[in-house]
Amino acid sequence: MAKKKEISVEAKLRALYDLQLIDSRIDEIRNVRGELPLEVEDLEDEVAGLNTRVANLNKDVTSLETDINNKKLAIDESNSLMKKYDEQQQKVRNNREFDSLSKEIEYQDLEIQLAEKRINEYKAKIAQKNEVIDATKEKLAKQEAHLGHKKAELDAILKETEKEEALLIKKSKEFGESLDEHLYTAYNRIRTKVKNGLAVVAIERGASGGSYFTIPPQVQLEIANRKKITIDEHSGRILVDAALAEEEKEKMDKMFS
């Protein structure tokens, strides 16, 4: 494997600050999206859940309707038997046979009453489930509309930024690979620990960017000389001088545009 060409400390500082500007722009793009992808995902899950609920309720209604039809068939069967037993009663020769048929007729009559009671219970359950279906469908329609708006919003943002983000990710990788491994690892480690992902900051009014701790003049001079990489003892960030930062910002702004 070819050894990476040695570059000056100033070139490393410029590459680090460029990398920071690129990564900060990626962060900015992702912040614009914010919680939208998660909101869309949650809404999709909710809509799927509501659709499943409606499907299950419809299955319950279909099952109850089948039960009603079965009870109606049982009533028809009982009526047929009652008619048959009644006809048989007209032809009996003794009281014992008459009483036996009377009991069969009575039994079938009770079966009909029980079947009618069950039919009424099933109808009540169907009415109750249909109410829940209507309410669930109403909620589903609202959430589907809400999901449609959120998806359109997210798609618009993605359409506007995905090309830029893909290019920036590629550039971030290129700039990262131009640094030696230890420096790139240190940059990423600092970036994950500090606020706003700012691992490399410029000196502003005698202090590191975003900090109120003043940097001694001698240290400021060393930073301006660009002969070594300086870490701010208070914030843990890598420091660059304001002039270098401005030059790199102008260069990167042209690339971003």
C-alpha cells in the first residue's frame, strides 16, 4: 500500500476546517429535515395499525353474520321438525306416543327461542363493531391525510437537498481520507462530544468560537503561525486562526453554491 504523502501542518489545518464546514453543512441539511422522517414513520405505523384493526373488525362482523345465517338455518330445521311432529301427532294410536311427540315439539320450540336470542345478541355485537369500524375509519382518513401532507413536506425537502447532501457526503469522505488516520479519528471523536458537532473552530475576539474563555496572546500567536495543531484546553476543540477560517469559508462557500 502506498504511503500517504506528508502534508504541512497548515495544509492539515485547512483540510480540517474545510471538513468541518462540509460536515456542518450536512448537519444543517439534516436539521432542516428535523423530526420529519420519524414523524412520517410513526404515522405510517399508525395508519398500518388502524388498517389492521378495521380488517380484523370486518372479519369479526363477517363471522357474526355467518353465525346468524347458521342460526336461521337451525330455526328452519326446527320449524320443519315441528311440522313433521305435528303431522305425526294426528296419526298416533296412544297417549304415550302423543306425549313423546309433544316433548319433541316443545324441545324444538325452545331451540328456536334460543336461536332467536343468539341472533339478537349477534346483531347487537355487529352494531357495536360497526360503530367502532366507523370511528376507526374516520380516524384513519384523518391520519392518512396527515401522513400525505408530511410525506409531501419531506419529499420536497429531500428533493431540494438530497443531491447536495450526497455530494457533501462524498466530499466529507475525500477530505477525511486526505488527513492522516490519527487526526481524522481525533476529529470525529471531538465532533461527537462537543455541542453542535463543531470539532474545529476559529478564534473570535481572543477566544475560541462559542467560548468565553480568553486564549493567551502567546497561544494565539502560535495558532496564527500554523506550525502545530492546538487544542483548546476548555472546550477540547481544535483551534484555527480567524484569517485561515475566513479564507477557507470563502473557498467552501463557492463549492456549496
